[in-house]
Amino acid sequence: MAKQLIQNASWLLTEDCNFKCDYCFVHKRPNVSKVEVGERLMWFLLNQKNATSKSTFSIGFFGGEPTLEWDVIEELVNIRNLHDKRNQVRFGMTTNASLLPPERRNFMKKNGMHALVSVDGPPQVQNIHRKTPDGKDTWPLIEDNIRGLIEEKLTNTARVTITRDTLKYMAYSVEYMLEMGFNNVAPTPVSDGYDPFQPKDYIEYDRQLDMLDHLVKKRIMAGKPPGMNYYQKCFRQLISGSQMTSPCGAGRGYIGVNWKGDIFPCHRFTQWPEWKLGNLEEGINQEEKRQMFLDYSTHKHSPKCISCNVLFCGGGCLASNYTNFGTMHKIDEASCTLSGIQFKHAKKLYEDMKDEPKFQEAYPGLFKKKKAKKGGNQEKKLTKRISNLEKELSELKKLTLKTSNAVLEIADRKGGV
């Protein structure tokens, strides 16, 4: 039986960075990959046994800061252009946006690339944790580039990392990013490796989501993108009534590849040698490790999750779980609580707006479209069809009666049946 097709990969092009964000999980080392590794990754994806000529794949440049190795990015994209005539492999990146001047953005646009921008909010919030190695503010390095990325439609999403001390700015940061022009902002609380959230923070998180709920409603009614696609996952589970049993595609349809070309379940697992699944030259040869991800289900491995009414969590980030407890199968209390608060808000928002046409238009993938009336004649056509069926039924009854009488007449002649 063929394994699930791997369609998405993050490639840690470098472990180095020109920022020094104090909550970052990547250990900064001067390890840099080569274009040959990227080329092997491209062919690894394309040559999978269950891949077809219609399969599409995505390689995300990751780091550190991947644009430090821009020459490698350009070279790999050019190799794709030369060999991948069907355009099956597409490229994106997670970036701090500090090294994306106009000429690089032009290259991205020409080659159909996109960026997820890691930014914490307006200047006063961005500069709290995201500093240069020598302690300088980073907002001046990114503002013009971010505006350029947005104007040139090279990014849709800002990923905003939330810590205990920036939590009070969460709603403001989201609104600021949306006003800059992002269509989606993903406020993401730090779940491991940094100052953990405490019970008193939950009250503030709840308050911030109250403000964001109001913002989302306002944007939907104005015909704008909701701005918080995190809720969409919650809505999807509410509509289906089912519980997610895994949080993501790690080790399934998604892998992480380190600078050497070793394969891991996701970009975060690249920091742990014990989770190596194989390498790009030999392929995945640690099948039992990958099988752990293919088989992962909260219903099998987490009794606490089975009875949980938070339908969208899926057991929390597996890498965060491993960081905190040395196992994928145990989620920390803070993550559980924060997910529960988010789900509560999503549920209320859904109940308040599910019958609102503009809400349904904002999430078209969640609601089945009703067929539009053609020229106002649908009701007339239906009425006519019913009338015709009634006539046919009447004729059928007459035919049945005639047939019955004929059968009885024949029976009488033969002295019964």
C-alpha cells in the first residue's frame, strides 16, 4: 500500500539569521545549505511512486532567515523553470521581510512565489522581541518591504507571535496588520521554550478575542476578508460536528528538510536527530518513525482529548508537546486552555452569524451554495412538473384498473385462478 503523497516541504536553507528574536526555537548556527540539496528535494517530491503528472508540490524556504541565501533561492527557481515544464513545483518562504527590496520582489512575482511574513505588530510591539543581533530595532528594516509585498500581492498572511508581555497588544496588532493590507493575520501564542502563559493571562486572552470578534464581524459586514482564518478551522469542525484527531500534516503530506538534506516530520523536528526519517539521496528509510505520524490520532493516544469539546485542536503542536514533555502525546495545560478560549469565541461568532449571507460569502468553502433561480421561472417549472406527474399518475391508475378488470374477466372464463 502506497504511503500518503508528500506534497509540502519546508527546507531550512540556513540556520543563521539577521534578527535575534528572543523566543525563536531555531538554534542560530552558521550552517548553510547548497542548491544541490534543493534540487534533490525537488526531484524527491516529483519522483514519488504515487505522484502523477497532475500532482503539485510546494517547497517553502525556511530558516533562520532564508533570504540570507538569496543566490541559492534564485538558482533553484531557475532550475525548476528549466526542468519542471508542467510547473508542478511551486515556491514560497517564511521571512522577516528585511531583505526583500524591489528587485527581489520582482523575481518573486515573475516566478509565482509567495511569502508568509513573520512580524509581531506595529513598531512598538515588533521591537520588543524582534531585535537585530546588536540590539537595534527591526521595524525600520521591514516596513517598506512589507508594504511592497502587500501592494505587489506577494503575501496574504502575517504571522504574529504572542508572548505574555505582548498579549495586551494582540487585538491592536492584528488590526494594525490588516490596515497595512494583509488579508489574514495569525496571532499565535508561544507554546514552548519561552515564558509560559499563566492563569491570569487567560483572562486577558479572552478580552483580546472579544475585541477581535467585534473586528471580524465588522469586516465581514463591510464585505472585507474576515482577517482571522484561524476561526475558519473552528467553523469547519462545528459544521461537520467532528473532532480533529491530529493537528497538522507533519510526517504525512508534509516534511521538513534540514540544511544537509536530512528528512524530518516537519521544520520544527529538524532540531532533534532522533526524529530523522531519512535523507534526500536514499529517501525515507525510517518507516516505523513515519508510521507514528501516519497513525497519530488523539483518539488512540490521548484519553484527555477524547472527551474534550474543543473540536479543532487535534492534540496541539506535536513538536511543542515533544519539547515540553519528551512525547508527542501530551499537551500542556496552557495550550489546552488557550485553545478552549479560542474555540468558545469561534463558536459564539458562528452562532451569531451563520445565517448572515455576508458571513456565508466570507467562508464559501464551508457552505453549500444554493442554485440560483433562472429568470424567475423555477417555481413555475416545478408547478408544471408536478401537474404533469399528477396527470401521469391518473392515467396509470386508469390503466391499472383496466388491467385488473381484464384479469378478473379471464379468470371468470377459466373458472378461477
